[in-house]
Amino acid sequence: MILDQLFSGKIRLKLLTRFLLNPKTKVFLRGLEKELDVSSNTVRLELNKLSEMHLIEECEGELNTKTKLFSANTQHPLFKSLRGIILQHVGLDQIVDQVLNQLGNLEKVYLTGDLALGRNSPFIDLILVGNVDRAYLFRLTERVENLIDKKIRIGLYRPEEFSAKKLEDVGIYMNLLD
């Protein structure tokens, strides 16, 4: 059964989290080795298993044909379901359901920080653009923090204050309203 194979180890769960949180990112084996603080052989074995299940894809590095990049296979039939499970695992589903959908006056919402990179983190960093009641936002945020056991950090901008330059300064980000 594929579920038995999927969730059979901490390293595999970390890799799945890494790939499914932000499926647009591509990573090198050595980068994963450093990020997960395990041997390259351990990472390679887990990547091979995920590749055999067709959950991740290998692609050649642009600068060096011997270097392989890995990314999520967004065409896999279980991709959306597994991504939903990972989003629940890190608590983003609660934020979208209980905070963002209830605010209503949001024009843009971006996930930044470690989660945007595909790494699990005790913090959820968000940039919100819109005209919202700040007191209501912080009450909702506090309630969700207790549910998901993570700290939510928010950068709040009115539409006239926000520019693409602010996103460039942040680095990696993911649009949550798509």
C-alpha cells in the first residue's frame, strides 16, 4: 500500500513536507543533506523511494549536467490529497479556513519564511494586503495559534502601502489566494 511506504520514517516525512509545501521549488541532494542534517546516502535512498512512487521528479541542473535537481511531481494523482495532508500537518489549512476566509477584505496573502521554502517551522510567516480590522485579525490569529501550536507572524499592509518590492525583500514567497 502506498500509504505504508509514504509515512514510514521521519526523513521521508520531512522530504514530503519540503516538496509538497512549495512544489515550485527545486533542490539539490547536497542542499537536502545539509538542511536535514543527515548523510547524503540516507537522503539519496529516500529520494529514490519517493522517485519510484513518482511523487518527485529528477531534472538536470542547469550549470552542470551531473548535478540533479529534485522537485514535486504535481501531475501525480495523489499530489493534491497529499499536499492537503501536509498543509494540515503544518497548520496552514487552519489558517486559511479560520483566519483568511473570515477576514474577507484581503486582496493578497503571501506565505514567507521557512514554510514557503518547504521546511517545517514553529513559525508561520504571512504578508496580508487589504483593509482588515486589526483587532479581529489578532483575535482570530490567537485562536488558531492555540489550535495548531505554532506562532503566526503577520506583516499587514493596506493596498496603497504594498508594492512588489516588499516581496523581493522577503525572498521566497508563496501566494495563498491562488
